[in-house]
Amino acid sequence: MTTDRQVTMVGAPSLRPDVAAVGEEPLLEASGVSKVFAARGVQALDSIDLVLKRGQFASIIGPSGCGKSTLLKIMAGLVAPSGGRVVLQGTPVLEPRRDIGIMFQQATLLPWRTTIENVLLPIEIRDGSRAANARRDAVRALLDLVGLTNFEKAYPHELSGGMAQRVAICRMLVTEPAVLLLDEPFGALDELTREYMNVELQRVCLQKQATAFMVTHSIPEAVFLADVVYVMTPRPGRIAQVVPVDLPRPRTLEMMTEPGFAEVVRRVRSGLDRGGHG
Ligand SMILES: Nc1ncnc2c1ncn2[C@@H]1O[C@H](COP(=O)(O)OP(=O)(O)O)[C@@H](O)[C@H]1O
Ligand SMILES: [Mg+2]
């Protein structure tokens, strides 16, 4: 059986010089975003403000049920906020858009389609099969990027969980979105695979100079990937604290045992604790 470690590329593409890459202009902005699920009388979110700069990786962490997925769906245009708004590249997000890429915990690949056909699906749905066919070479490059070079013709049942999520990464990237929205993308994977996929996700994001927003309930995961961690309170979700992560890139798993990493983890944890009492 092929493991996720074996499919990883040995010669990683060159990484961007990191400091200059995060721009100053806001790419995605949420202002005063609130959400009440009226039918059940649940206030999920209370006046969330956040700004994502171009090239920035932001994590958002909070206890289960605090509204993280709701916030991500609002940012994706899948759910309408009760108040406030989300603006991406200067335009309010009112519905799902071509410039937004999303990834969830489950890859939800179509079992009767091969890897390459699954990745091409968003293009096929949006622009038709001729347009999809024209993108085959671009998809092969994406599959190379995530270490799936030899799995173009594989079916989902032939892939491990980590490999399926690699396919989902390609499917998210195929439309060349301006922002990536990730809801616990590796939450269903075992711990070791999950750590490894985080290293891979970082590599892909550096290579693509991606702007990304990731939901997680793991403190180390939030810190490992992020330039900034937003800490949320229990429901109704509010931003309790914003913790910058000034650790050099590319980050390695070894860095997670170092004092600098532990210090950021401590700050996130204290933000969570304080949020719990607020
Ligand atoms: N469609 C919905 N209808 C009613 N309540 C919902 C709906 N979606 C989420 N909620 C409620 O909103 C709260 C936040 O949910 P969610 O955003 O999934 O939290 P998280 O992702 O942080 O675990 C929860 O109390 C949940 O039950
Ligand atoms: Mg959730």
C-alpha cells in the first residue's frame, strides 16, 4: 500500500522569500458579522471583525459550537449573515464565487471519476467539458505539486485519506481562487498524517503565495500554519484575541518542540481561557 509519506515529492519547489510576501492591502474583510439562527433561537456569531491581507495565512480557533464553520460559510457566500458583511477584493460576498476556494473535512470525491476528473469537476460544471479538457495539463501540474503524479487515473477507493485530501486541495486550487477557506481540512485524518498534511499544505500555500483562512480546534495546528491566530469565545462566537505568529518559514515539525513555538501556543491558550470566562 502507498502511504502518504511515500507520495510526497522529494524535490520540493522553491519557496517564496517569506517576509515580503504578505501585502498590506486587505484582500478579505469581515465587518460586524453576526448570525442568528432564528428558527432555533441560536445566536452563533456576534459582531466578528477580521482582515486577511494578501498572502497571509490566518487560523481561527475556538471551542466546538462557537460558530467557526458558520463564519467560514458566511465568508464563502454559502450562508447569509444576519448583520455585517464580508468583502473580498473590493466586492461584497453575497453568494459562492469563482475567486473563493473551499475545502472541508471530507473530500467528497465522486467515486466513479478518476483523480484528474474529480479535480476538473469545478471547471466542467462552470465552463463545460471543453474548457475542462483544456485544463488537463494545468491539473497535472497541480497533482505534481501535491505529490500525486502517478495517481491521475486512480479512483477514490484506491486513495488513502490523506491522498483524497490532496485531491481536494487540487480541486480547490484548479479555479485559481484569490482566497482559500479551509474548515478543519485534515480533521478526519490520524494524527501523524494530519501533521504531515499540514507541512504539505504550508508548502503548497508558499508555492502558490496563497491567502488562506483555516478553521481548526487544534492549538498546535493553528499556530503551525498561521501568520496570525484569531481566538474565538464560546457561542455566541466573538474574537477574544488576535495572536500574531512571528516564526520563520518554512516551519518544520521540529520547531513545534522549540520555546518560541511553545510561547505562541501559551498565548493562544490563555486567549481561549479568557474567552471562556467572558
Ligand atoms: N443551519 C443551522 N441552523 C440552526 N443552528 C445552527 C445551524 N448551523 C449551526 N448552528 C448552530 O450554530 C452554532 C455554531 O455552529 P458551528 O458554526 O457549526 O460551530 P463550530 O464549527 O465552531 O463547531 C451551534 O450551536 C450550532 O448548533
Ligand atoms: Mg465546525
